[in-house]
Amino acid sequence: MNVWLLASAALLLCLVPCTVGVVRGTSADRLVALAAATLVCVLALLTIEQGLERQSFFDLSLAMAVLAIPSTLLFARFYRRWL
Amino acid sequence: MSAREAVIAALLLLAVVTVALSCTGVLVMRTPLQRLHYLGPLAMVAPVLIGIAVALAHGVYAGAGLKALFIALVLAAFAPVLSHQTGQLADARREP
């Protein structure tokens, strides 16, 4: 196990507080925790790809970074306007 | 362990500590506006540290290094907008 996989394991552990935050609190609390979980997932994917030495997997974290943040943004706008 | 590997390990350690503290802050803080402050280091500091580590491992002009730095740029660019919108949602939902 190299240092990248150790870092990815630690980053995946950081998803635990985000998950706890997602399942409790108000809607805004949950949205903040969801955004934090999304960012942690992107970073964990980045380190997993580096740890497994699969360069093609970088496109996965790139796609997630490009798509996940605007989707959370859209969700926030939708929630504010209609719910 | 070479000097480059030591620097990469230190950058990854800093990134993991940043993420852990930010996630703990997101969980512990009371109001959504307080929690939003902890998204900043998560979106701006940790991706840049990991991007620099990847760029050091592969070289800045290699495909993986450029992609990692681009991911850090995308996250840093979108994070203030996301914080702003979530803050507006929290403000709209706040009890008078």
C-alpha cells in the first residue's frame, strides 16, 4: 500500500462526518454536508487513481468535479425557489 | 525515500488534515452559515495540495498533472458560487 492509497483511505473516512451531517439537521445543513461530501469524493477519487496508477481514471474525477458542484448548485437554487 | 516522495507525502498529509478538520467543522458547527465557512478550505486548499502532489509525481506538463491542477482550478472556481447560493438558501430558511 503506497502513500496515495493511505491518503485515499483517510479521505474516505472523512466521508463519515459528512454522511452524519447529510442525515440530520435542516435542509441547508444537509446541503452543506452534501457539498462537503462531494468535494471529499472528488479528492478521494483523485488519490485512488494515483494510488492504483491508472492514468485513464483521472477523467472520472475530472468529470465528477465538473458535474457534481454545478449539480449541487442547481439543487440549492431549486430548493430555494420551489421547496 | 527521496526528497520528492517526502514532499509528496507531506502535501498529502496536509491535504488529509485539511479535509478532516473541514469535515469535522461541517458536522460540529451549529448553523448552516457557520458550516459554510468550512467548505472553503475543503474546496480551495486541499485540491490545490493534492494537485501539486500529483503534478510533482508526474511532472507539471504531463497529462495527469495538468488534469489534477485543472480539477483544483474547477473546484476553486465553483466553491464561492456554491457557498453563495447555499448561504442564500440558509438565509431564506432562517427563522425570523
